[in-house]
Amino acid sequence: MVNINEFYCKGCYLCAHNCPKQIIAPSSKRNGKGYVVPFVTSPEECSNCKTCELICPEMAIVVEEGVN
């Protein structure tokens, strides 16, 4: 399961651009800082590869293994 901490996210979308399954996309939601935050479109398709977690410069993403 991909957990995106919207408070820390700055809307760079490196997670979305680098997701091998292409399951992260922009949402219509803004965080308290005004950044449009991403969301996981199909959590059941996540392979827990942690690419999004590793690439996030703000460390706003945590991938929990075995939880979909």
C-alpha cells in the first residue's frame, strides 16, 4: 500500500513519472501549502517496488509491503 503524506508533498510528481505500473496520478486536491497532491489510482495493482518511496525528494511516501 502506498501512503502519501500530503503535508510533506510538494507536487513534483516524480513518483507518478517513475511508477512502473503508472498508478499514481494528480488529484483534484491541494494540500495546506497549495500543492496539488498525487493519489494512487489502482492500489491493488501496486507491486510494492518502492520506486515512488525512493524517488520522493520530500520523503512523503511510504510503501507498506503486503498490504493492498
